[in-house]
Amino acid sequence: MEWDYGGYEGLTAEQIREARPGWDLWRDGVIPGDADHPGEELAQVAARTDAVLDRIRPLLREGDVAVVAHGHLARVLTARWLGLDASASRLLGHPHPGTLSVLATEDGHPVISAWNVP
């Protein structure tokens, strides 16, 4: 599941900035929405991606694992894979639909071996 954008669900960043100039998802987060989209803070998204990584890591002993994710969630997952604070996700370019990114390890350390490859 992608980030729950709460009251911003279905709006583009440009539409949000019309009402809230200077808004930045990574800094400002989202506003609460309705019962179906209450919204998530970055820390909540990070906790969900950490739980996914906790499930994946043991499986990696037996081979590669494929994960399909939406753009912002993929960025948070990658930052957490690297051991970074979730706010570092803003440093990664937004992955385009249908592209491939590869998270790996080198000498036992997590790395990005490919990002946003068509």
C-alpha cells in the first residue's frame, strides 16, 4: 500500500501547493482525511517499510526477492534499506512507473545498485 495521503488523496502536488504554497510532503506531511483515508505520518510509513524489510531479510539467504511498490513508498523503503532516516527519502528521485530499482549488498553493507531503470 502506498502512503495514505489523507486529505490530499487524489490531489497532485501542484494542486496542494495552490492551497498551501511551499508545501513539501517530506517536511510537511499530509492532513487528516476521511475514515477511508485518515492519513499517515512519515514515521508510520517508515514503520510499515521496516516491517516489510524484516520479512524480506531472512528470505534473501535463499535468493533474490522482488518487491513492487509505488513511488514514495519505494523511496522510503530504499532509505530504510540503507539504514537512513526516512526523511532521507527526499534525496532519491521519484521512480517512474514501470521502472526497476535494485537494492543489494556489497561487503555486507546495503547499497543501491540500480535506480529508476526503464
